[in-house]
Amino acid sequence: MITVTKTYLPSVEEYNRQLQKIWRSGWVTNSGSLVKELAGKLRTYLQVPNMELVANGTLALQLAIRALGLKGEIITTPFSYVATTTAILWEGCQPVFVDIEEKTFCIDADKIEAAVSPRTTAILATHIYGFPCNVQKIERIARKYKLKVIYDAAHAFGVKLNGKSLSCYGDITALSFHAAKLFHTAEGGGVVCKNERVAKRISLIKKFGHIGEEDYREIGINAKMSELHAAMGLCVLPKVSSLIASYRKVSRLYDRLLEGSGLIHPKVPQDVEYNYSFYPVIFPTHNAMTRVRKALRAKGIGPRRYFYPSLNQLPYLAPKCRRPCLVSEDISSRVLCLPVSFDLRVDQVTKVAEIIRKNRA
């Protein structure tokens, strides 16, 4: 089976060298030396002032909302993984969906201001597929209305905009280090904060909200990353550049093989250093997408509908949250992400492209 993503795993020997450090220390969790080492190396790699490592990317979003003290309405995108919306709901806030751009699939910054109300406290936007949101315009709107900005950068590890890490924008950037991601710790996530005070609060509440045995400050949760997960991250991080290079080759091969096929694929802007970890294509119709998807699956190839449904259509949303988002609803019905991995062969990419060309009409 050729899957839409494939987890890069270091050699057993390399991982074992990190595990031996854990066995020697006997320290398995609670901010051990490997977690601290990985946090430091990620700060350097991503060019960010701080990095709090957490158990997963969803908790990273929830901690961001909690640490900023957000209430009421949060303007967000309908085109993302469900965790983006779930985090808002889990923290007792109301998602207000703003439609997306047709070219980047990110939230349409030109439509955000019209959605601001007296109850709005923040904007939570996703750098979808690693393509940057319009961070400059979002920042201007946030300043005008005194809103906080959170970016879901689960897809954007290592991406730069005008030479600057995409993780530097907004009040908080939340990252996912799930096994399906370019950089992973098997399960895990990270939180980058612009404000040092907020960063310290996240550090507190991810560890139950207390310091030591007796000093209980506030309600917290267990969102810590373990040493075992940090060990995986320390093995994977040095390979990120070579992984991106592999993904870039796959992406450019798809570009060449699918040229003139009638499919839409977003282009990487000139001011963006991209990570190539997704290859989404938009079919002319929903029926064309489902036909190709069925044909690929019949040949042992597993693309995925990243992302469907449009989140404004989730069945458990309150009726007032289900405002129409026509672009997102349309794109989500026609999108398919093709397999991208570090060891995908030329003949496999060619096979995928041939099946698409044969069944797209």
C-alpha cells in the first residue's frame, strides 16, 4: 500500500543510543534532559525565542487558547483538520468561520474584518498545507480590534516567509509533531509564544498548574512530552533538510507528470521557502475526484481527502456556527492529497499520475 504520508523512522541503533541516555538517568518524563535538549535545538532550528514541548498538536492549540485567556468568539478557518475547531469548542469558545482564498486555501484575510463582533477575542488561522496565511493583514486587523492571533502551523514546520520562520508570527504558533508530519516525535507538539509571560504560563499549566509539591497556582492539565518521544525527535530533526529535499523531488515530478491534466495545484510563492510535505490537487468536480480516488485505491494507493468536510458543516456544531463558506465547501468536495514520502520512487509517482490521467475525465 502506498499511503498519503509515510513516517520517517531512524535506524533502531540510532534511536537506541538516545534511549540509553534515558536508561542511564532513569528519568522518563517531567521535563527530562532530552526534552530540554530537543526544545533548545528546535528553538535554534525554527529561529524562535521559546519552545514549549507538549504531548500533541491539539493540546498545543488548547493551551494557546487557555493561556491567552480567550472567551467568546474566535474567528477561524473552515478548511483545516478538525482539531483546529475542536480546540476552540473544547475550551468553551465559539468558532466563527470565515471563508478561504481560492489560491492558497488559507483563511481569506479580506473577509475577516466583517466577521469581527464585540464578542470576538482572537483569530485562529491555519497555514494550510504549509502555505502562509496573509500574516501582515491579519496582524493589522488584530491590532485594530485588539485581538489575539494564534496560528495552527501543524503543516508548516520549517517553512519561511521572506527568510523568517513562519513560527515567529502571531501571539502564539501551535505545531504538531505527529508521526504523519515532516518532523515528528511519534506523538507530540510545540507552542511558540511571542510574550515571555504567556510562555511561562503555558509551561505551568501543561504540568498540572503547580510548582513543586505544595505551590498550586491554577487549574492545569497533563500535556507534557515524555523523554521517549523527545528521543525520537532528536533522531529525526537532523534529517529534516534531506527529507524536504526528497519531498521537493516528488512534488516537482508530480508537477511535470500532471501538467495539462486540468487539475489545480497551488503554487509556492516566490517569497516562501516551502517544505513540500503535502501535494493537494483540486479536481474539476466532486465526481471526478471520487472516481480517481476509487481507481487509486483499487491499485493499492491511498490518497486522502485533506480536508473534508468543510468544518462549518460539522454535525455537532451549534446552528449559529454553521454559516455558509462556499469556497471552502467547494474545495473540500474536490480536493485530494496525493502520496508524498521520503522514499517514494519515480515509478510509483508515475503510476499515480497515470491512474489520475486515465480516470480524471
